[in-house]
Amino acid sequence: MRKRQSNRWCSYAIILSLATAANAGIFNDASRGWFFYESKPVIESIPVESKPVPQITPGEKATQELELLQKQLKEASALALLYPTPENVWNYQQLKTKIYDMSGILTDQQVRNDWSRPDSYSANNPTGGEGLEISRKEQNACSAELIRQSGFTYGLYLFTSANCKYCDAQINVLKKVSSTYGVSAMVVGFDAYRSANLGDLPFGEDKGIMSRKFNIVNEGKPVTVMFNIKTGQSQVLGYGYIPLDQVNNRICRLYTKQLGEF
């Protein structure tokens, strides 16, 4: 009898606890009514940035292929040189042949481009025949009047030394330019040596001053320098012996044309 009463009180306690829980939850939530469905919480999706696929340009692809070919050739050359077995040497020969063939195709295409394009070098610069003669005459169109005009802007310095076998001959050229065209000229000695062939040309010792200014060195050769008396700029006409016609042409070229003009 007592056992039944104990079980009964346990049942009452369970029912009471359920009622209390329900009363605290569902029955007190009047805003949602008696019958409703709980909706699942919405999970916001986080956008994932997709990384752009790197695009390889044709130039980058060609560079990679060329670097691979160069690496293969370098390795094949090393193997053939250090371990000259028939296989190693043959592999090296095959790679060289492949490169020669590629170079031949490149050269052939360059020639075809020169033929077919109006802005090519050969289309504007004849390489033979009467066209070449016309082009040379135009490039070398150096008149005495032009050289005389240059004398108002430019002067000539000739650097000589004691151990120079062509210096006296170059002094003779300088005297002709000065006397014929009125271009001012002066001989400068790298060392203290003074040539007996100066004539009326003035002479001065360098003492490392002018050669440093013109960025030239004593190599036992005559050095002819064209000097702008207005701006102070200079241009080396050449090391070694320069004949009169070449001196005239170089003076005219520097006097009448900018760098890159032909």
C-alpha cells in the first residue's frame, strides 16, 4: 500500500514539473498562438572570392619555352664536353641542329618582311646598284661651304704623343682643313713632346686636363676631337689616322645631322 502511494507521488511530481516547464515556455508565448512551427535559423552564406586564373601572355609563354631550350642546350653541352659518349655528343648535336633550323626560319622571315613592307630598312636604304650610289652621294653630300660654316661653331683639337707614328701625318691633314676651310685647329700633346711639323698650328700641353674633359686616353695614336666653341660640347672624330675626305665627311655629318638621322 505504501509502495503504491510512493509511486503515485512520483507520478504527481513528474506531471507537475512538466506542467511548470510548459507553463514557462509554450503557454506563456501567447504571441505565437497555440499552433505554430519553428522555422530554421537562416544561415547567411559568406561569399568566397574566386581568385582570377593567371593569364600567360604569348610573350611570357615564349620566354618560358626559350629558357627551357637554353637550359637543355647548356646541360647537353656540359654532358658532351665532360662525358663525350656517342649518346651525349649526339644529343648535343641534335639540339644545335634544332636551334640552327629555328634561326634559319627567323632569318628567312626577316628577309621576307624586308621585301614586303614599305617601312623596312631595305625599302628605304638601297643595298646595291645605282640606288646605293645615290644613297651614298646623299649621305656624303659635304660641300666646302658646309665645312666653312661649321667653323663658326666648331673647332678641331688633335692630340698627339711622342710614341705616335701617325701623328705627323694627321697634323698634315689638320693643317689642310684649317687652311682650306678656315676651321680653327690646335695640336695638344698628351706628353711634353712637340712635333716639328706643326707649321702655323698652335700647340699646348695636355697635362691630363683636356684629355680628362674630352674623356680620351693616350694609346699612342692621334685623336681628333671636334669641339663646339659655343656650348662646350665635344665629339671624338676618331682615333688613329683619318684621311682628309673622311675628316670632312665627319665634320659635315656632326654639323648637319642629329643622332639617328641618316
